[in-house]
Amino acid sequence: MQDVTIAAIQMASVMGDIESNLASIDRLLGDAVGQGANIACFPEIYDTWESK
């Protein structure tokens, strides 16, 4: 059986700023992979949270 490392990523999303949110995801995902993560879990509203 192969070990799997999971990263549970907590981040502050900026409402309506999809570009900034995606840049944060890119950075945080790179950090997680660099620490050996095989799977990364992000908050459900990480990139599309828009002001209504």
C-alpha cells in the first residue's frame, strides 16, 4: 500500500477578486506539493466568490 499525503488548505478568499484568489491557490498549492502533498483540499468558495 502506498502512503498518501493530503494538504487541507485554509485561505482567506477576497470577495470578487478571482485573479487574486487564483494566485493564492497557485502559491499555496506549490507549497503543499513542495512539502509532499499528493492531494490538496481548498475551501469550496476559493475562486468564484463574487459580490452579488
